[in-house]
Amino acid sequence: MSASGQESLPASGGLAPALSAVRTRLGLVALLFTVAAVGWLWTGDQMRGMDDGPWTGLGSFGWFLGVWVVMMAAMMFPSVAPTVALYSRMTRQRSLLSPLLFAAGYLLTWAIAGVLAFGIGVALNSISHDLFAWDRAGRWAAGATLVVAAAYELTPLKDVCLGKCRSPLGSLLGSWRDGWTGALQMGAKNGAWCAGCCWALMASLFALGVMSIVWMAVVAGLIAFEKMIRWRRVASFGTAAVLLALGLLVLTAPGAVPGLTTPRVAPMGQMTSAGSWRSAR
């Protein structure tokens, strides 16, 4: 770690050191935002016409994983950019490769999360058959998922994980690894804290429509809101209130939820549907 880089960082905790690093690593931050913007455009093209609302089919494994990784870059890079900039400022290596490897490690963790999500969807589909059809348990499962996600926002585990995301300096210092392998490992660990913070929000995305660019933007906005707003408790309670309101509306009046698509395909996670739609286009 660069001693001079560490000494020049703000002594205060929270987001101050990361935001200070942004001002000295504007090129890196701009690159991450550019990658995110390209990810939004590409993901929007891939998802066009595929939103079947709650429990939209995930397609083939390879197709879903590719879209998932690009989706995570689009959703997460804007809010994780200050942490990547902070890492870049702290490292001895002044090349662009180290922070990019850090970002790659971060995405690797989310790729693993995507594999787990796909596996859970396959397992539930094989066990339940059409139990999660919208006109059976699908609506109630979607609403309950959102309510559970709202409750998770107020748990101690969420608070710990969010604290790591909102105060990255201590987390980086406590897990520092030198070299390119270390950059990858540190990025993966940061991604793990982020996954612990945001897994319920991602579950909410599946419950609202994982192939919906609208809900993707809403969830990305909530993630950025939690990580960047100055008042931590406002962030947690505000996100919980939004998720609870959406959950109750899905349970009682789904037609009142703006942008919610009523599923056309009955089973949850009909895993070949999205892939076949893509091949047919």
C-alpha cells in the first residue's frame, strides 16, 4: 500500500475518503461510468420485449449469466466507483490494471451470485411445476418476497454489510493484499459485502420482473440511495418503506403498481423461454 496515498486521505470515516479519491481519479471513475452506460444500453436491447413481470423466465444458463454480469456492471459500477477510486489511490501500483482487476473481482462475486440465483430458480421450477404461476401462488410469492426484503433492510446483518459499503476505507485497510492477485481478491471481498447488503433488493428485482429495464433502474437507484445518502438510518428506513409499499400493492392491488407487467407465462423461471425468444428474434 502506498504510505503517501494513505496519509493524504481524509481522517474522517464514512464516504469522505472515497469521495475525496474520486476527485483524484476522475479518469478511472469516468471509465467505470462509461462501462455502466454501455451495459445499460446493451442490457436494454437484450431485454426488449422479454418482461413477463414477476418470475420472468431466465433463459439458458449461458445467456442468463452473460446478461446478469453486464446487468451487474450497469447497476453497480456507478455506486462502487468511489470505492474503486479509493483502492486506486491507496495502491502502490499506479497502472490502470490494478483498479480494473479490483472491479473484475467485484463482478466475479456477483457472477457467482447469479449462478446461485439461476440454480435456485431451476430447483424451484423442477419441484413446484406451475405452483408459482401468477394466478396461483406467484402473486403471493412476489408480494411476500418484497415484504421480506423490506424486513431485511432493518436487520443487524444488513446494517453491518451496508456499513462496509458506506465506509470502504476501513474495509480496504483490514483486508489489504498487494499485487494483481490481491486486487482481484480485494474486489471479490468488497463484492461479497455488497452482495450481503443487496441480495434482498436483487430478490425484489426477480419478484418484480428481472427482465424489466424499469425495475432494474428502480433497484439500481435504491442501491445508490443506500450507499450515497448522508443519513444512514434514512437510507435503510427509506428503502424498507419503498419495498414494503410495493409488496403490499402487489398483494392487494397489483394493477396499481406502475410499470408492473402481469405475467403471460405461468411457471416461475421457465428456464428455456427467454433463450428461445432470443433465438427467434
